[in-house]
Amino acid sequence: DAGITQSPRHKVTETGTPVTLRCHQTENHRYMYWYRQDPGHGLRLIHYSYGVKDTDKGEVSDGYSVSRSKTEDFLLTLESATSSQTSVYFCAIQLASYNEQFFGPGTRLTVL
Amino acid sequence: AQSVTQLDSHVSVSEGTPVLLRCNYSSSYSPSLFWYVQHPNKGLQLLLKYTSAATLVKGINGFEAEFKKSETSFHLTKPSAHMSDAAEYFCVVSDPNTGNQFYFGTGTSLTVIP
């Protein structure tokens, strides 16, 4: 699992509430990613980070923000959750350019 | 723009028979290509990767894939299916021009019939 943990693993929340998901890695990798997985869409990139305080948007970034204040933690925040953000969220790390990504166990988020 | 098309959303095979999961990609440059597997309620595990070395790539659990540039394909095969191969499989292309972002296919669900 390349030392990647995600918390919480499951969360149920209500529309309009803020939600923060945490990804933690133990091996000092530079690149970290947040994806969401929905049926029929595969995984889609939300945001990624290429270093501390260096982040960029992915394909489906609307409604999400991220922060990376230290190498090991990459946080994904839904400022005001909506039902369309019900999904499974995966964090990933990449060892270096051109290398494979390793994925965390996922967080299942349900927004009622 | 980079994209990946997995030609079959569902594949069903009998145990002991060959597996073929098809993937076509679109890329402006020489891509890196990957196959990942996801078992039910689990994370993604790398099966194999192509990064411009040998065009026939061998992966874990007896899987292999062949990169065919002329056909823009990267099909995944296994000679003999096992019950434990039942899972969702994702073909992925990595684009060096967009920070090596991963672009996922929509997945192929493999069912293995005993």
C-alpha cells in the first residue's frame, strides 16, 4: 500500500456541511493526488500536488479545495457538500515523473 | 488531449479459458500506459506498466499486455482465468505534457464463471 492511509474511511454527512478528507503518506513522496470514483466514469482527478503548498486543479475540481502544508499530508475539503459529491475518494502518490501511482484504500462519502 | 477507451464494460469468461480486455488510447506523444485492478470494495493495485521499453509487458498474476503503436492499443491478456481474477480492470494513460496526469478508462468488469 506504499504507506498511504486515508481518513475517515466512511463518512455520512448532510448537504451544505463542510467535509475534510485526509491523506497521509509515510515515505516523503513529492506528488500526491485526489480522485473520485463513480460508476461509469472510472477515476477522475480532482486536484494534485507537486510539493508543499504547490497544488493544481484536475478535471473535476469545482466544489473542492486542497491544502498541503507538509509533505506527508494532503487534505481535500468540500466547503459545502452536495449530493453530487457522494462518491468514493482515492488518494494516490507518485514516486517520480513517469512512474506508477500507488493508491490509498479510499474514503466512501455519502451526502444526504 | 489524452483519452482511454475500454472497449468492453463487462467481460465474462469460464475458469481456465483465456482473458482479453481491450484498451485503445489517444495520445499526442509516446505515452506511459498502465493496467490497474480493483477487487470489490478495495483500492487499486498496479498490474503492469509500459514506459517505452519492451512492447510486451508482463505483470503480476500471469497477466501481460502488448503495446501496439500502429493500432494505439494496449490490450490485457491472461492465458487461463482464475476465480480470483474476477474484478474491475482499468486502463490508464499518463501524459508527460500535463504533469504526468493519469487518465483512466471507464473500466471493464471481469466475471469468471466456475
